[in-house]
Amino acid sequence: MRRYAFLLIAWALVATGCAFSYLPPVHQGNYLSQSMLRSVKVGMTEGQVVYLLGTPALEKPILTNGLALPLLSEGQPSRARTRRSARG
């Protein structure tokens, strides 16, 4: 009986240990800095903005009149926020 209890506990530890394995952070897409945003001027077409900043990393079907690009805050590399850019 003790052997079965030991095997059960050992199996439970092995099974739960696999669930908490380390997953490295994977950064996908292109993050924008303030200097990249300064290069965008009023009146540019969507194609010109995509040429300067790259294709949008996020696709939002609700946003039909603009681009959704993540903005990387300077000094805080781990924090990113999404800012919408609407076309007129």
C-alpha cells in the first residue's frame, strides 16, 4: 500500500512539474518608438505609413478606418500599448 501511495505521489509531482515548465517570452510583431512615430506626417497615405513603420502587427476587424500598431514606451521595454491611427 505504501508503494502505491509513493508511486501516486511521485506521478502527481512529475505530472504537475511538466505543467509549470518555463516558457520564454516571445516578442512578435514590430514595436514602434516615439522617434518612429515622429516620421509620420499628416496627409500621408496608408501605404506610406506602412512603408515607414512596417505592416501592422495586430489585426482588428472592428477598426475599419485606420491601423493598429503597438507603441513601445521609451524607458519601459516590457510595457507596450496599442494606439489607433485613424484615416480621415
